Amino acid sequence: MTTERFTGKADLAPVLFIPHGGGPLPLLGEPGHRQLTAFLKGVSPKLGKPSAILMVSAHWETAQATVTGAKNPALIFDYSGFPEESYRLQYPAPGSPDLATKVCDLLCEAGISAHIDPARGYDHGMFVPLTLMYPAADIPCVQLSLLNSLDPAAHIAMGIALRKLREQNVLVIGSGLSFHNLRAFSHSDAVSRAIEFDHWLVETCSSDALSADERASRLINWTAAPQARFSHPREEHLLPLHVCFGLAAESSSAAELVFNDDMMGVRVSGFLWR
């Protein structure tokens, strides 16, 4: 595959959902993140060389869709209790006011209220994985917020509204975690319960037996899945996947499972739509 530009279905850029790990731990050599760190370091050849990146991070929620518009966003160290070096990290990727405007316009054209925040920086759901994926920090980046309504159908609709970005070599990444229950690590049955939800999620996103409509229905009604609320007491880390699905569902019958391994003892997954 070319590293200059992705060439896939109708020359569309790919869409990627990644587990971003715990705070800055993927950058600090934490043993429980070894497999995830290796994945993030190695996944970019599958993605080609995008013209820009739009990141949907689990760590930004607003009442209406909001896009970063700064030319040179600062980093937001939105974690605590980590070693001092984790607060000196740098990721000087430029912003893209033009892409921010384009994202807002597409959302508004679809009837989704949106605006630009000219001051907000990059949170760790963005700069931690991108430091591993694109360490040169030379690709313009923009972040899109989640909606604090946490409505799964609304997040799929956001993705649908942004489909034209794929025709413009914009790589869209949903950055969250397919399992996010910080208290679960003290449960003796956490591993088996996490795997139950993971099996459902992998089938939902990747099984050729499901239609796009069936996938959408399952994702909208995700709380009916096995161990759903154990895996996500609050769903903000799952919803970036819904945005990715909305972007990709029309052009891809199934996602490719590109990561399925342990992170700090529980199973997490990553998906790629081509």
C-alpha cells in the first residue's frame, strides 16, 4: 500500500477506532500497555499519508458539536497522578482552521449545530496516540467534541454528516476504549466479563453476516449487549466508535479488526474501515 495517499474503496480515506490507553501510560513504557503501544506505533502504514487528521476524542464533551480552530494548539494535560515527565510531553502538530470550518459546515448542512473553539488545545486522547502513530507531528490536526447528551444515534448522525471528508484524504480517528470501567480491575471476574462485551462488539463491527442497518441498530441499542454497563458505566469512551461507524457504514460492509489484545489485563479492540 502506498504511504503517500490511501487508495481504497472509491479512493476513500480510511476510518480508524483506537483504544488510547490509560492517560499517558502508552508513552511511559507501562508493561500493561505493551501490546497497545506496539499496535499504535505500527498501524500508520495501513493508513497511508493523510492530508489532515480529524480526531474524535472521548475526553471532550460539549452541548453542541465543537471543533478546534487554533493554528497551533497547545496540549491539555487532562490527567493527574502521573510522573513529572508526562506533563512535559510535546506534540506540536499544526491545527487547520480551514478543516475546522469544513467540518462545521458539513455538520450544519446536515442540521447538526456546530461551532469552532479558536482556543482549545489537544487533549491526551489525541496527543498520546498520535505521538506514537505520527511522531513527526507534521500532519495538520483538528479535534471534534462528543455531545454531552451521549446519544448514540446522534453520534452516528455526526459521522454520516462528515462522510465527504473521506473523499478529501482526511483520516478520521475515533479515540476511546472499547472497555472503560476503571473500578473493574478489582473485580475477580473482570476479564471474563470484558471478553463477553468484546465478543459482541467485534461481531457487531466485523461480522459479514450483519447489514449496515443491523450494525446501526445494535450500536444504537448497545446497552442491551452482554456486560454493556459493566464495560461502560458511562459511554463516552465508546461513542467515538459510533462516529466512525457513521462515517464508514455506507462504503464498508464490515470493519477490519486491527487490534484485539489485553490492556492492563482486560481485552480491548480497535477497528479499521476502508
